[in-house]
Amino acid sequence: MNWYFDAWKRYAQFSGRASLEAFWMFFLVNCLVSLVFVVLEIFFQITWKIEALYSLFVFLPMVSLTVRRLHDIKRSAWWLLVVLIPAIGMLVLLVLLALPSDPDSDFGHYPQNNPIL
């Protein structure tokens, strides 16, 4: 759970690096929280508002973590624009985010299983 809370603490930090584990653990927890909201929406018709608010609330931490993850694989934040390519853009970004860390990156210290670097 530390990975999740660390991303919230550094929600506006777009410099530095984020490890592979830090990114995917935050992503997994967000998917689980969204899944809970979807299940609640099935049973109670007003929870979509909570899900929409949560999605807006988590947007900035997810973008900053994604930028730091891109830095970890020696890519600039401009690679986020790849999602604008229809059909394959998100897939390309997910593949990039799944690449192993590059210890020689110019964007800061090598995170190596330490989310706070």
C-alpha cells in the first residue's frame, strides 16, 4: 500500500523517476477501486458520481507517476501524446510502461524498488 500512498504524496512531482513496481501497484489499486465503484453502481444508481469524482481526483497523481515512469525508461513526458493515436496509442504506452528500468537515465537516481527517489 506504500506505493499507492507515495503516488498521492508526490501527485504534482513530474521530475525524477518511478520504478516499474511503483507504477503498476498504483495502477492496480486504482483499477480495484474503480471496480468497486462499478459494482456499487450496479446495485445503487447514484454511485457513478462517486466514480467520476474519484477518476478526476486520481488523474493528476496518475499523470505525474506516468511521467516519472517514462523518465525511468529514458523517455520524455512527450511520449504521453502517443495515446492520441487512435486504436494503438494506449497499447503503445502500456508497452512502454512495462519496459524494465534503465539505470543510466538522465532523469535522476535509479529507483530500484524504492518509490521515493
